[in-house]
Amino acid sequence: MASSSLGRDVSDDSGSDDELMVEIDNYEPDISDNIDKSLTNLNANIRFMGSQMEELKRSNEEFLLSFKKQQQIHGEQIKILIAGQSEELTKAYHEFNINFLKQQECIGEEIKGLLVEAYELRKQINRGV
């Protein structure tokens, strides 16, 4: 045993250093746990995106129902105003229809984007990321 400068005995424990080096040399990371965690996260993200897509679909359906009602109301108003020779409401009606079509295109693009993201996540899962 060796003695420290404070008068305490210090044991020579070189065997434990060798054991530690063997443990370090033999260390293999548990990749399967990481893969399982990644797959779990990917699946959770896909489920979340699916719920977002369902919500977007539902919102779109509600919007369409509302639009149809508005279209009927506007149609009746236009008939009344056309009888009174009003062109302004006709222009507004056409602008409304154009805006609606633009909104539908935007919603369609959002749905496409979500589908592409879901597809990419599914590909990653299938590749075993």
C-alpha cells in the first residue's frame, strides 16, 4: 500500500482499471431501443398527422355546407337584384365564387402536403429508421 501526503493509506487498485477498460472495449450501444423509440415517435407523428387530416377534412366539409347555404342565399339575392337591374351584386357573387375556388385550392394543397409528409414518414418506418 502507498501512503498519501495526508497520511492516509492508498491501495493499489490497478485491477479495477483493467476491468473498466474491458467493459469500455466491449460496450455495444443498444440500437434496438433507439430504433424502437424512433419508430414509436414516427408512429405517433403519423397518428397526429392523420388526426390533423381528419380535422382538415371535417373543416372542409363544414365550409362546403356553409358555402352552399351562402350560395343559395346569394342566388336569391341576385335574382331579386337582377330584377332591379343591379350589376354590383352579380360582380360580388362572381368574386365570391372565385375566392371560394382559391380557398378550395389552398385547402387541397394543405391536404396534399399532409399526405406527402405522412407518406415520407411511412417510408422512413419501412426503411427501419
